[in-house]
Amino acid sequence: MRFKLTAIIAITFIMFLSLPVEAKNIFKLGHDITIAEGQKVDNVVAVGGQITVNGLVEQNVLAVAGSVVLTNKAVVRGKVIVIGGVVAKGSGSMIFGDITEINSSTLSSSIASALRGESEGWSLILNVISLCFFAIILIIALIMALLIPRSLAAIADAIQTNKIKSFLWGFLATLMIVPFFMLLAISIIGIFLMPLAFTALLLAAIIGFIAFSSLLGNFIITKLFQGHKKSMVKETLVGLGLLWLLGWIPFYIGTLIKVFAITFGLGGVLLTLSRRKTSH
């Protein structure tokens, strides 16, 4: 259930960022969506709004911080996923996929299930933690792409033009983390500096990961849509969504993909900083 849920959310997320406008997909932020009787759409996504389905949805319905109302005439051929809301289902509605709710009620049940040692409860809890962490990175990515796109582009360019060097710098920096903090721990001043050093390292890793995501997003969009208008926001969000999805591949493959992305990103940040010092 954990893999299926995250995969559907990530695929839907990437799809709505990259599909052309003429596709029959509806996405709204902070507004309600109503699929009227006789109306036919492919996917419906609402963030901060309610979705009311009275027609046909060929694929999936996703509501974040909102509920889904499925009337008696509603037909959904895919899945219905609600995060932070509920699903109200009419007796005559037809849902061919799974219905998944993540709200305070299901979380309470999952916590109780986890305390009893049941794996299904832990699965949902870890799923929610993953979504929250992804949301934090998403917010940071949006802020960077909107406010400081040049800095983000500079790091992405450093990774692209120096792939091997970026990986090596990131790998060496990762190897030096433990010795560095051990050196800090042997002095009083170093102990006080440890939280600052950890915060700086974490921010560098996150920023590098976001820069690598923008590079990946640009590659994907360029291959899929020739002549598209360059958008740092879209490229970054598409790349983040894809990396998040790939991160759920089992047998540690997903974890390795994320580790490689972080390593390249961290190396890119260090290369960019060294370039700026050299230029000054």
C-alpha cells in the first residue's frame, strides 16, 4: 500500500506539471472543483479545495487538504486519494480503483495499529512523514526558484559542466563529515559550533538536491516537449517529483538514486562556492 500510494501521488504530481494545457486534466489550488454530469476528464487534483464528481474521471482523483464527494452518478476508473480530508461516496457511484484516506482518524488508527506491532500502521505513519519531508523540500525549492533562480541555475550549471568533479567533491565531503564533527567535539568552541555546522551541511545538501532536481526536470521536459518555454519553477518541481517517485523503488535502488542525487548536488554547491571565492 505504501509504494502504491506514493507512486500514484508522485505520478499525478509530475503529470500535472508537465502535460500540455489541452489535456483533459484539472488542477486547482485553493478552489473547489466540480465535474458535472456528462463531463469527462482524465485526472482531477485539488489542493485546499473540495472535489465533487458527478461525471466521469478516466484515471485518478487526488485531493490534498480537502475532501472528495462522489455522487450517485460518479464514475472513477482509477483511484481516489484524499490527504487531510474525507471521501463521501454515494450508493450509486462506481469506483474501479482503491479509495485511500489520510486524515486524523486514519492516523489515530494507524498509531494504535503500530503500537500493537502491526506493520500496516507503521506503513501509513512513515508514508505521512515522507510526505511532510517532501513538502518541506518543495517549499524551499519554490522559494529558491522564485526568489533566487540565478543561484539555483549556477549550482545546476556547475553539476552539468563538471559531472565527475561534482560527484567526487560531494563524495569526499560526505566522507569528511564524521572526522569533521569529531574534530569539533574535542573543543568547547567546536561543541558550540556543531549545531551551526550541522545546519549549514543540511542546507547545502537540500539546496544541492534541489539544484540536481532542476537539472533533471529540464532534461525530462526538453526531451518530452520540444521548444518549451524555459521555467525554473516547473523544471525544479518536475525533477523533485520524479526523484521522490524513484526514491520508492524497492531493494534499496530508490535509496541509492537519492544518495547519488544528494552527492552530485552537494558537490555542485561546493564547486559553486569555490568559483565565487576564486572570482573574488
